[in-house]
Amino acid sequence: MSIDEITVRNGILFFLWVEFVWEMYLSIRQFNKARSTNDVPEALKTVMKHEEFDKAKQYSLAKLKFGFVKDTHSIFLTSALIYYGTLAYIWDYAHSINPVKGEVTTSCIWLFMLSLLSTIIELPLTIYHTFVLEEKFGFNKQTAGFFVWDKIKAFFVSQLITVMISSVIIVIIKSGGPYFFIWLWVVVCIISMLLLTIYPAVIAPLFDTYTPLPEGELRTQIENLASQLKFPLTQLYVVEGSKRSSHSNAYFYGLFKSKRIVLFDTLLAKDDGKGCQNDEILAVLSHELGHWSCNHIIKNLIVMQVNLFLLFAGFAFMFKYPPLYKALGFYNIQPVLVGLFVVLQYVMMPYNTLLSFLMTVLSRKFEFQADEFAVNLGKAEPLERALLQLNKDNSGFPINDDLYSAWHHSHPPLLERISALRESARKLN
């Protein structure tokens, strides 16, 4: 290998390991913080029993330990893949079994093989996480048969979408001229908007059952809330999330004047004390509609598209650099999809890491704004109760290392969020 090739390869490996060490350092800080905390915070003593706090602590420690193993496994596997030129070996095999021998079809076969190998290699960790870790703390609701069928469906649906998009990308890069990255950006923007539109309505129902929320008090209250805010609600669904997990959630989707709200069935109040009461669900939805009212979705889409343009422009600047390919074992060819994968995944890693942190900061700001929107609707007290109930149901550990939380948590920690809610309510009154 030439000096340039060695420099590229070692540079990629260096950034990979720097990120790994940083993430490991943060996780160790959080692990030590959780392990050394034994008392329920004063603000939660009236709503969180000591046994519930201890379960949340043990769950948090278990997830962090699993993360140590998973991240270590990933860094060694990725380093070996880069160091030994595994991507090139897989490409050569994909080319050898491709009857057409064209770059588009070879690239699709290459991507399929990478995804298949990655899925197989990660399967033991996925099984452990679902059937050991989540099962131990009472969150897993999947049977083995459901898990297998779900993974098969998810794999082939994702491959179908990936192959179609990848084929379009290759054609644009190879035939788009010196400013192909502009055309690439425009087309990918259109594709991403289409996926945002069709995924909830077409793809998501392949995996979960969506049923209209039955007529009754809750449905009437939600419709009245949407009408009050002039939110263009067209459909109101309950998704059967309980067949996967007992974790709870709620969200809305849809573009322009057609919006749909989805409630997880685990969010609804149960006889065992889990789930939220109607006023708490309305408070949660007030928060979600706060994101809509404050145009957070549009702002995130704009940031995403600007970022996409910068990534494609960076790729256009770098992708013809021969050492980039030779460093990974591609000595005689420069497949554009390989170049796109390497540049966006590895070369742009420092930029991606910085952007991820900035997006976390922005997301937390948006969460506080959405909470304040709910407070202005008079939902401060039920929203606080809902946050406490959801934290209890999900065994969320309320104590966080500041640095770990600032880097990882796109939503503010529970205690910080409750404090802000109370302060906003106090100012309003």
C-alpha cells in the first residue's frame, strides 16, 4: 500500500476508535452514576416507590452493560472489515455471481450481502436483548415465532427499498455530470418525502395492527383538542404495540392538511395501574401538537435536507480520490456506491458526530418548547403526571450523569423536565 492509502485507512480507523473511546467513557460515567445512586430523588418520593426505583436502576445498569458488549463487538468487527479489505472481497464475490456484470446490479448484490451478513452477525445480540434483557424486566411481549417472522419481513422490505433507491443513486451519480450532487440531492429529497408519506400508511401496517380509536370520551376529547388548535386531524388510530413490548408512545404523522394521530395501546389506562388516564393522554398529545404548532417538524426537515446537500457536496469533492478505494482493497475499480458508503459513513464521521450532538441540543430545545405549549393550554399538572407514569411504566432511571445526558438524550431528563414544567406553570399563574 502507498503512503496515501495507509493514511486514509489509518485515519478512518483513528476516528472510529476515538468515537468508540468517547462513547465508552460517557457510558462508564453513566454506569458509575447509576450504580452509586441508591435513594429516590426528593421530587419523586411521593410517586415512585423504592422497589420501582431499584428496578429502574437495575434495568439501566443492564442496558449499559449490554451496550458495552455491543459497542466493543461493533468496533472490532468494523476495524477488521476495514483493515482486511473485506468490503472489496464481498464486492468481488458479488461481481462473480452477477450474471449481468453491470455496476448497478453488482452494487445491489453487494449491498444485499452486506446487510445479510450484518443481520446474521448481530442476531445473537438482538436475541439476547429481546429475550433475555427485556424479558427479565417484563418488557418483551414477542413470541419466538413473531420475532422471526417480524425480522424476515423487516429485512426484505428494507432490502426492497434500499435496492430501488441505490439503483437510482448510482444512475444519477454516473450520468449527472459534474454537478450530479445537485440532482442527487433533489431526487433523494423527493424520495425521502415520499417515504415519510407512505411509510406510516403503507409499510408500518405490514408489521403492526392499526385500528380506529373507538367512539367514546377519549376520542371526543382528542377531536375537540384538535379542533381547538385547528390541527387537521383526519384519522385517529390505536396501534397494537403490546404484542412487541410494554413500552408506551404516541405520535402523529402526515403532510399538509391530512394528519393522523396514533396511540400505542400500552399508553391507555389498564386495570393493573399502568398506562395513562384520559387527561394525561390529552396532555401528552398537547405536547405532541406543540411540535406541530411550533413548526418543529418543518424545521427538522429543513435541517435534514441542508445536511443531505452538504454530505452529497462533500462526496462529490472526494469520491474520485483513488487512495480512498485502494485503502479498502478496491485497486482496479471505483464503485460509486462504495465511495458513497465510505465517504458518508467514515470520512464524514467527525462532521456527523458534531451534527448529531447539535441535533440533540436542538431537539431538547424543541421538547421544552412543546412542554411550554402544553402548559399554556392548562395541561401542566396532567402532563407532569403523565411523564411520571410513563417513566414508571418504562422503568426509566431518573438520575443521569450531566455529560452523558447532554450528549445522548434528545429529550430532557425527567427531573429537569418536571422542574421546567413547574416553572412555566408558575410564570403563567
